[in-house]
Amino acid sequence: MRYCISDIHGEYGLFCRLMEYIGFSDSDELFVLGDMTDKGTEAVKLCNLLRSVPNIRCAVGNHECDFLKAYHGLMKSSDGDYDEVLDSLRRYFPGDGNELDWEIVDWLDSLPYCFDEDDFVGVHASVALDERGRALPFEKTPYEQLVYARDFNGKDVLPRDSKCVVFGHTPVRYTTGQDRFVFYPRSAEKPRSRNIADYVKIHIDTGVYLSDVLGCLRVDDCTAHYVKKRR
């Protein structure tokens, strides 16, 4: 099975619970659509796990982009004291920043902005649309659109003639008032299909830092799975 998740935000324990809940195995594949870092206290531990599992693929979100901008800025201004650079980068992760090493930094710096699969597109924030509402090719899309833009979560922003776009970035509660995924069907005749081709887009950011809810989408039958943080 294939799964998509977004905006884990350092919730290592909750992520592990979710993977156990869905029975994630070596035969499955997980697409992480950015924002693994910030807000939660175990972002470095989470990144270490994600990069160590061969069947987990990650893309960057706006929080990783901000971190990488800081990283490249520090490297340009450094006088060669890379230990000092790493110490500065560790302060970006107030929870477990002391565990940050260069392998994690290099891994984050190597991640793509999006996934273009046979039957869906996975991206953190948005795709770019032309004047007719058709999705532009990724090579013609500024990275800022892919990781920062917030217009795409609007109910009336519906791409034409494109694969289903799975995205996060903005908590769904700001659109619906609920902490559950939002499915946008192509046709009123198939409002709740199990085929991802029948959707224009699927919004999957449950706003875990606000809701304590983390969810993932099972792509192959378009089912949503959630866990909630124990208090």
C-alpha cells in the first residue's frame, strides 16, 4: 500500500503510533509531504527515523526550506569554523537539537520539492496553475509556489486536466472547521470514491500542533487514518 502524510512537525511518538496503527511494513511506501520539523520537540529524532527507512520518501516543506536558507547563509558567511555553523543550526531545534549532525543536514538538503507519481502528485503547499486552471509542469514552477503558497487550499481552486494533487501546509480546520482530510471530487456522481483519479485534490494537513491529531492517506483506496495524542 502507498500512503501520504504531511506536517508531522516533530511529533515522533505520534508518528510511530500512526505507523503501528496502519500496520506499515516493508512492502508499503510512505510519501512525507514536508514540514517534518518545528513546533514539536523531537524533530531531529523524527528526521533520523525517516531517512533510515528505505520505503519512506520525503519532500521539503516551508519549515525545511527556512532551515536550509539559514544553513546556506551560515555557510557563506563562515570563516571555516563548521563546528560553529552546526552549533547555530542546532539551535533551530529547541527540543532535541543537540542530536543534529551533518548527515541529517545533508539529507534535508538533498530532498525534492514534490513527487510526480503515475496517478497523483504529492507536494507540500501548492501547484501552479495557468490562466485556464491547468497545472503547470514542475520544472516551470518556482519552488516558492510548491512550499509556501496558501491559495491552493481554497475550496474554489480546482486544477483542471491534472492528476490528483495531495497537499498539506495549511491546517484543514481553517477551511472546514474540522481536523479531517478534505476530498475534492471531480464529479458530483462520485463524491466519495476509492479511486484517487476521481479527485482533483486532497488536503491532508490535520494541524497536529493545534489539534493533537495526525493522519495519513492510504492512496490506493483513498481512506484516511488518524491517531490523537494522549494527554
